Amino acid sequence: MEEDLYMGDDFPDLSEIDEDLLRAYLEGNEVSPEIEELLKAYGQDVPEALARVTVKELWENCLSPTFSQTMENLIPLLLLCFVFKLVCSFSKSGSDDQDIPPWLIHLSSLMFGLLALHMFFQRNLFYLVLCTALAYLVLVITNWRNRDFCGISLSVYIIVYLIACEFMMESTVWHSIRGAQIILSMKIIGVAFDLSNGSMIEFPDIFAYFGYNFCVGTVIFGPWISFTEYKHILSQHKRPMKIFWILKVMFSLTCALLCVMCSTCIVHWLILDNHFKWVIAYRDAQSFRFSHYFISFLSEVTVILSGLGATHVNDDVRWDLRVSKPYHIEMPRSLVEVVTNWNLPMHNWLKNYIFKSARPLGNFAAVFLTYVASALLHCLEISCQ
């Protein structure tokens, strides 16, 4: 074997290779004829990063593993959402033959949600539970003193909590739970403003509050849903598992899987590392956008599989929840269309709870506070590192 690899004493002298060309090769930007000659002298081919593999190799080395690993991680969560809907189907709120008391349904929502959090975050779910428990304490005290200040007090509490997490929590732990923390913060603030503006008359009991915040269909990937929509878990007999429910779940799941494979494999297969740097920048941005679409479609799957995310038109149930609209993002008519359709539930939350609440202060203040709220919810990097 050693004799086969020996090629004599005529190796190219590395000192004769231009340093810029060698650095470009090591960074994967380009391969010059001199570098190719050097590689051939050592019996090597052009780097695989600069050569497009066949479709068969793409499937075997990227598409198939991505699909398998994604489904392996998602199936337990999807099963939890489906079982939760089955449990809620026994509740018939408002009917004479109600089998399960509402507090037990809310408790099951909490238990399924905590189980899902444990699967994804293990012991780090403690920080989410702590945030919710302290928020409920602040909400109870503020509601007792003056309900009109519930929205403001909970907003301040969430800001303080997020800043404390940025400074005090280990960065790897904090980054792992930030997505779930965003959804949780939106729910907490939303309930508080609903109490302040009179949209919610009855103060939520502890079971309903924790069940809403930790609902298994939204606790991991979102999306944000209002407390009013969450309460439909008590009337799942009005949302049976019919063909349109199945089709919506399958459509969103298929779109999610296609998006994650595009983000991980196809985009990088179509645009290789030897393209112009602006083309590579477009490729990386496209990969990021498809990863966002993956989360958006996946959140549609989990929330609809749990029996939420529908609208009622007379006696007709329409499973029409949309979290993101990729077409309007990829082919926008204006930047406003991109911002609006990037995350529809968050857009509605910011408009209803931040912009409209701050509107009496003036349009500029309302817009400014909306951007500040969006930045804080996305956990702006303010740590001193």
C-alpha cells in the first residue's frame, strides 16, 4: 500500500504557491490551476464542496438523513398533540352531558405541555415554569390593586425577566429556550392586556392560566394564540376530526418537511461554494428563510393537531390558520408585505397589544414601542461579552 502511494520526489514546492490562492482554497472560495495541480500531485481530487454531487448521493447523504432525523424528533411531540385532542374531545363545555370538569382539561394541557418541554429542554424547562409562576403572582397582585395596570405591570416584569436571563443565565441554556420564551412572554402579556382593556372579564384561575401558557400545541414552536382561542379545548366536540382537519395537518406537515430539506440540502446543492460571494450570500439567506418556513408550518401542525387554530362560520369549522406566507415573502410587492407575512400571529399580537395600546401617545411613540417590544421579545443580544 505504501508503495502505491509513493509518487517519487517530484512533489510541487509549497513555498512556490501564492499565499492568497492557498488561503482562498482553504476557505473554500475557489480552486486555481496551481492548487489543482498540487492536489493531483498528491493523488487528490477537487474538493467535494466545489463539486455538485448526484441526485442519488444527495438523497443518500443529506435528504434521507434529514427527513429521518426530523421525523424521529417530531413524532413524540405530534403524538402528544393528538392524544391531547382526544382527551379534550371528552369535554363538552356548555352541554348537558359534560363528562370532564374544565379544571381537569386545563391540568391535562399543563401536563402534556410540561412533558413536551422536558423532551426538548430537559431540566431547563424550570426557567419557563419560574417565569410563568412569578408572572401569575404579579398578575394576581396587580388585578387586586388596580386591574387597569395589569398590562403595563406584566410588560415591565417580562422585560426585567428577559434582561436578567440575558445577563445571568448561561448563554447556551438561554439560547436553547429563547424560542419557547418568546411564545410564553406573548401569552403572559396578552392575558394581562385583555384584563386591562376589558376584553377578558373573568380573571383566569390558576389551572386555566398554566394550561394556556403550557398548551402542548404551542409551547415548543408556537404559534401565539389568544386565551379566547385556547378555551376552545373545552368544546372540542364542535371541532371533530373530519377530512379537512386531516388534510390541513398533512399539508402543513408536508410543507414543513420540504422546507427543512430545502434549507439543509437543496439550496446548498443548487448553489455551490465556488459561486460569486453575493450569490452565496443569497443562498445563505434563502436557507435561513426556509428554516423559518419550516418552523412556521410545523407550528401549524402542532396547534391544529391539538384542536386549535380554527375559525367558525355558522356551523362550519374552517382550519385556516396561517403562520407565515412564503409566497408573499419571496415575491413581495413591498417591504411591508414581508414584515406582515413573516409571522402573522406575532404581527397581530404586536398590532393589538402594543401598537394600539400605545396609540394614545402618538403614532411615532406607538411605532417606536412596537419595534422595541419586537426586539426585546426576540431577546436582543445585550449581554456584555
